[in-house]
Amino acid sequence: MEYITFMHGNSDGKATEPEWNAFFELAGDSGLFRGGSAMGKRWTIGKGADVASDGIAGYMRFDADNVDDLVALLSKHPTILHGGTIEICE
């Protein structure tokens, strides 16, 4: 199953570069990680364009046979470690 995760910008603190490096190594070693990025400038078009998701700070893609495996990996994500929110979507 393919998943996209959205990291919300609501963490209690800022993750350090060593924390990110450790997570990216763990994610790469898991075989689940397929890429991602921080969010840059954004545009919203169409109906409901005034309801933008400005609170989303980044995204990551994963492939996992079992969402529980993904949740276990994400429990070590810097956003979670700093009290923030990650949204997981199929």
C-alpha cells in the first residue's frame, strides 16, 4: 500500500540536524521510505481555495504492506519526538 504523510508545523520544539539525519537513516534502512520534502510556497485554486493547509510543513512517501509498520517507524520521527502531528493518508 502507498502512503503519503503530512508533517504539521505544530511541534513544541525544532528538530536538530542530527535527529533528522538519524531518522532518514532509519527510514532508508526500513525499505519503506520513498522520498519527501519540506513545503515551499503554495497556491490554492478552485472551490474552497480559502481553506489552505498552511499548517503542513512537509510530506514524505512510504510503501508498506502494513500501516502498523509505518506507524512504528514514524514514532521515531522528529516531528513526533517534538510533540507534533503527522497525518497518514493511503
